[in-house]
Amino acid sequence: MAHFSDYLKTLRSHLRLTRSGAIARRYFVIGAFDGALTILGVILGAYASQGHEHPDLARQLILAAGFSGGIALAVSSTVGAYEAERVEHLLQHKHLEKAMLRPVEGDRVDAMRVSISVSAAVHGVAPLVAAFVPLLPFFFLPLGDAVIAAIGLTLGFLFALGAYLGSLIKEMIFYTGLRFVIAGLATAIILILVGGSP
């Protein structure tokens, strides 16, 4: 237990040194927002194309494409964040070494590696978790009800995400949450209109 406590202490120290908390928070919000809206798009697209004539097929499409999409988002987000953070940290590290006129090793390098890994992990996990939120009703409800519940769950999730951001900057959480909901609603309306067009 002492080893785990030491590990957490070192981890917090590395995250403070690289100021990675804010970066991870940004990646979580971006990833979760992308995950929730992408899978909602899959749901509405599948329902619009097959929901009325082939409801069983639509449910299968939603679950298969939803899970596959969530995994693909997680992988692409993880790799993208890892490579982007790796390059940014290396550029900052080289700039630091140039300013100090000597190589910089030790805690700074360890902290850099931790920051890159944490940022990539957060950006990968966020869309994966968010992708499953709209899919949950399809395990329990009839197709039409599940679609409505998925829209409601996604909008509720987006509101919570926005409210969390609002609480960080001491902004009215209702206002910030509502902005995220409006973005989700606009996306849903566009997808319904596109899906309903001949």
C-alpha cells in the first residue's frame, strides 16, 4: 500500500511539473463530446434508413456500428493525442535544453513521459465511455423508445459535461450546460432532416 501511495505522489508531482491536469481535462471534454455526438449520429442514421421497415436490422446496425465506432474513436483519439503531445513535449524540451545550454534529464524527462501517456489515455477513454451512453437504451427498450431515450441521455450527458466546465470557471452551470445541449440538439435536427430526405 505504501508503494501505491508513493506512486500516486510521484504521479501528481509529474502532472504538476508539466501542468498536464488542464490538458487532460481538455482532452476528456473534447473526446467525450465527440464520442456522444458521433454515436448519436450513428443511431439516428440507422433508424432513419431502416428503423420503420426493418426495426430488428436497425437495432443490430445501431449496436454493431455504435460499439465499432466507439472503439475506433478511442483508438484514433489515443494515437492522435499521443503523437501530438509527444511532439509538443519534445519541442518544449529541446527549447528548454537550448535555453539552459545543456541536456536536461531526470524528473523532467520522466514527467514528460507521464504527461504524454496520461493525455493519450484520457483522450482515448473519454469517447469510449461517452459512446456507450446513447447505446444503453437499446438493450432494454423497443427501438422507437430507445431512440428517444438515446437522444435524451445524450443531451443529459452533454449538459452535465457543459455544467462541469461551467463550474470550473465559476460560470452559471445552466448556461454552459445549455450551450452543449444546443449543439447536441442542432446535430440531432440536422441528422433527422438529412435522414428523412429522399
